[in-house]
Amino acid sequence: MQDRVIVMGRFGDQASTASVSYRSSADLIEVTHEWLAAGVDGLAGAEPWRTFRWYHGQKHYSGAYWSSTARGHVIYESRLELSRLIFADFDPTVRHIIAQPFLLRTTVGGKSYKHIPDYLLITTAGPAVVDVKPARRLADPKVAFTFEWTRELVEARGWRYEVATEPDSVELANVRFLAGYRREWLFPPSLLEQIRDKVLDTATLAEAFRCSPDRPLHLVKAAVLHLLWRREALIDMTQPMNGRTELRRPA
């Protein structure tokens, strides 16, 4: 993919002087490049620039989530970051997820600044850099300034930049529930194929659960929910999921 360079932005020609540092997954050696010259493959293969910390009284819950997209654990530093991570894992356009991917350095008005984004997503439409922050914090001048110059650097490469805040509670509940069925090796391929053949548009979840009476009901239910996770069947994710929820095939 060719980078699209924006020569001048609100902060001047910062993109041509900014740098990025990341840790190579092969040997954990720190690598630094000019921002516009850093290869996507190197950034996509980076180890987290920093890992989460545990200490008594901390306000955020850190941890690691097993991602079906990354085929391994991806760290998060707060429950809000975990929410965005699960949505990325559920997104079929996302091909890889890197947490705390790199350290950006730039100079604005003669002063040096640095920032570590929360996620780098490698998508079918190109790389996307994601920062996660509670909505109430976005009005903080320091936070707004950091995100503004970060956006300018990211978009100077023709990449997408996103600031993620609290998601819709119903949609999050649905995605988190389906994430429990994300491990594909737990489902017999023959059962998945049987369900694909039998589950038609406008079938309800309750009907889909009964589509294979020769199989244990709990296994059929889990397999249907796995296909929903994989987006091989779709539902209205903005509504609470129940037995009357209608399925439809992807367009």
C-alpha cells in the first residue's frame, strides 16, 4: 500500500520529522525509524511497547484476552480497552491486532512529545491506529492535543485513526456473549456445515437451535452462536438477543 503524505497540517510538516520506535518480535530489540519510512510489516510484527502493570489500588483492570484474529493473547490495560479489543476481534475486516504497538515521537512548536497508541489494527482497508479513552476525558486539553497531533501523523500515511469511547451497552453485551464461542476447533466441521445448510433467512435463534435434532442440543446451540461470531449468520446486534431473534445470511 502506498502512503499518502499530507505535507502540511495544523502542526506544520511534523510528519516528515516524527519518528516511531517499536520492539521487534524476533529479538525484542528496539527499532527506530522515521515515521513515514517505517514499514507496515515491521509495525504489525511488533511486541507490545509496554505491558500492563499490577499495583494495589489501581483504578483499571488489566489483563490478556485470547483473540481468534491474532491467534494468541492480546493485552489490555482497562476494561474499556478490552471492550474495543473484543469488537476488533469480532470485526471480519480486521486481520491482525497489536496492543501498545509503538512509541510515536514528534516536535510541535519546538517542544518534544511522545505517545503510545492503544492498538494497531491491520484491516482489509489498510492499517488503523486506535486510542481508547472514556468520553468524559476527551475534553481534557492535554488528551485532546495528544490525539490531535497523533491523528495528523496517522492520516499523513493514509491510515485511519480512531478514538474509541464507551460502546453501546446492548451491542457490547451481545458481542461479549458471542465471544465465548470464538474458538473454532471446538466445533465439528460436519455440524457447522449441517447448520449452514439448514438455517435460512428469517429463522429465529430458537428454530436454529433445533435444526439438528440428532445432535446434542447444547452442542447445536454453541455451534449456531459460533457461526454468529464468525458473521456467517447475522442478527440485529443493537437489540438484546433472545430466542425470537431473527437470523439472516450475509449479503
